[in-house]
Amino acid sequence: MAFGINKPFRTQNVLLILMIVVSFIIGWHVRVGLLSEPLGRRNSQSSDELHGYTTGSGGKTIGINGERKTPPKQEYVSSFNKTWLTWDKIDSPGLYRACVRRREQKPSTGGTIVMHGVSNKMRIETCIDSCIQSVFTYAALSHGDECYCTNVSSTSEFLSYVDSSLCDLKCAGDKLHHCGGKTFMSVYRTSVPDARCSSINFGSPGSLPLVALASYPRSGNTWTRELIEKATGLYTGSIYWRAERNLPISNKVFLGGNADYKNNNIICVKTHRHDRDSFEAAIMLIRNPLKAIVAEAFRRQIFESHRSPVDAIKFFKSEGWENFVYEQLKNWNSMNMHWIQSKRRLLPVVYEELESDTRRVLTEIVAFLNRTVEHERITCATQEHPSSLATFTSLGNHGRQTRVYLTADPFTPEMHQKIVDSVKLVNATLFQLHKRSLPIVYLKNTDVF
């Protein structure tokens, strides 16, 4: 027996099938569009928007349905900022320096400046490559589409840095990064050597005394070595040279780190040990223990244990954090006391003072090392390796964005009290023996660690 199909039933089925097919086609095209769209565009929403927040007048956050909501507070801040371009290689073609003001008529840098063109396809890499080809040490971008090249001098306005957020115009050919502003310039150091301080050599074997550059870890030893090498023209070394000589940093940045420091042909030697009797003199770097201990914790979590920043911050809320603080505070205290009480020539250097007044403190270091103070070399050194306070950024190791900061105080009141007691002891000893004092900020809480 044949089953007949009535006409109305068939018409409804056809319409239903057509609707299903059309829905499938539309859904497929949407999916393809999402998969093919660049990540930069797909992820262009802010963190607040992704959590269902918009910003109302006065910066207040408003939920999707109109209710007032508070976005979750970030537990850490990375120094990475997409307003400038960074590289993850030590031998990068250029390194971001800072944002600087430009004059109304034309940019001025205290040296010859060359306009290398205006382009609606301007990118940071394009400008840097152009300046390298023309053998200039600095590249500067402005207005989003202008590229300038220059060399700097001791009177250069490139020393007058402003906050990087003021360079707020997107590059014409790269919307992810900024190429200066209407009245500001994004400055990059090219890979062209600066003749004022690029010559660095070993001394003759046996010609230099053994001088330690001692510090608790994460107290500016690496940055200080860079400054000293540029300012004196002599390589620095490390007591860890056997372990460090195969690292990229020793092959590209610290060539003195490849050699046995006991050859007495380097200007000073990095150490984090209690080994004052091995040296004839010492420079002792002292940093705020609140900052140094947190920085050391991040170093171990991120670089030694290879954890992400999100995972690394969990350590500050773990049971191991308290033991770590007291252990590292003991190390900070004993390291400083050991070197401060040395009976040999000693120059105490406060890291925060080196940051805030680099040229003055670096001049004092060069004089302590019994080297001729060449002011042009010292200025060059401060331009080549500016402090984070000078540039309003924290560039990490050699221009790479590597640092992470906590936004909440990880120390308990009991921890703070022990830190204060330790600081007071070190300060009293420092003043008694060397007539110097630590900054009062060491006794105060800070906003970001």
C-alpha cells in the first residue's frame, strides 16, 4: 500500500528545510569570519568590556543592564605597554627610550636632525631601519607618520623625558603601536654605536685592583655594570663567570663576564656573596628591601620556575611566602652588614639615588675607581642606559619588557616591623662607619611593589 503525501504537508516541510539550510549557511560564515579575523582586532575590547562593563561619565563603571558594577582589581601590573615596540632579542635593531617633547616648528634634539620622510604606511621598524642605513644613533617618530634621525649631545633635549602615554598617536602603518604625538616624539635607540662611549676594552693583565660590585640580588647590579663600562671604557666581570660565560648576556653585553676576574684586567666584579676579604675595595649597592625582596621572588618564580605572572603572584599568598620573606630579609641584612663593616675602601651606593641622580652618583663611582672623569662619557652612559625614573618606564633587561609589579602590599604588619628593624640596624651602622644614611622611604609602605 502506497502512502500518499498531501500537498500542504509537503510545502511546510520544504519551508522548514529551507530555513534550516539558510541558518546553517549564516552560522558557517560567522564562524569563518571569527576564525579568520586577526587576533589583534578580535581582542580589541578592554578587560572591562569583556567582563560586561562600560565606562560612564567620571570614569564610573556601568554594567550591561545599567547597574553599577566594580571591575575586578588587577593583582599585578606588567611593564609591557603597546604604545611602544619591544624586541625579545639582545641584538635588536632598536630599543625604545622614551617620549620627548618637540618644538612647534620642528623637533630639536641638541644635534643635527634629519627628516626622513612622511608616510601613510609609517611603522616603527621602518623608521629605525632608515636611520640605521644613514648611520644615526637615534630614531624619532611623531604625528603618527613622521620619521626623524639624529645623533645626540650632552645638551640634548632627548634627556628631558616625559610620560610615554603622551606619545598617543597610532602609527599610520601599524595601529597596535604609537608613533609619537602631536607635540611629542617617540624616541628609539638604534643599533648604531655611539662613538662617545662605545669603545670598551680589557685592561692589561695585572694592571687593575680587584674591586667588588657587591649587592643583594635585584638591587641594580646589572644596570650599574652597564653604566660603569660606558663611563670608564673598561669591562666589568663576575665571580660567577664560569657559569655565566655561556649565557647570551655574556656574549653580547658583558664580554668581561667571559673571563677570569682574577687576571686583574677588569674594572670591578659582580658578587652577591660574603667575600669581602677577596677584594681590595668595594662598591656596595643597597636597595629598599621591600622592593628587592619582591623582585627576587618574581625572578625565582618567573625566570627560574618558568611560571606565568598569573601563577607567580599566587606565591605571595602561599604558605611559603612568609618563610621566604624572613629568609631573604636575613640575607639582605647580612649582605649589607658584611660589606658595610669591611675595613677596606668602600663606597656605599643607594640604588634609589643612582636612579634619581644618575650622572652625579656615576661620577662619584668613577672617581672612587680611580679613573679619569670624562663628562661626555658619563653623559653618554646615562643616555645609553637611562634609569626607569628618567624614562617613566621599566624596560627590564636590555630593553625587553620583563618586569611585573604587585598592586597590593604583600607584607603583613609583622613582616613590616621586622623589615623596619633591619633597615634601622643597617642605617645606624652605615652612618657610624661611613657617615651616610638610607632614604627615609625605606621605612614607609609603597603603592606598587
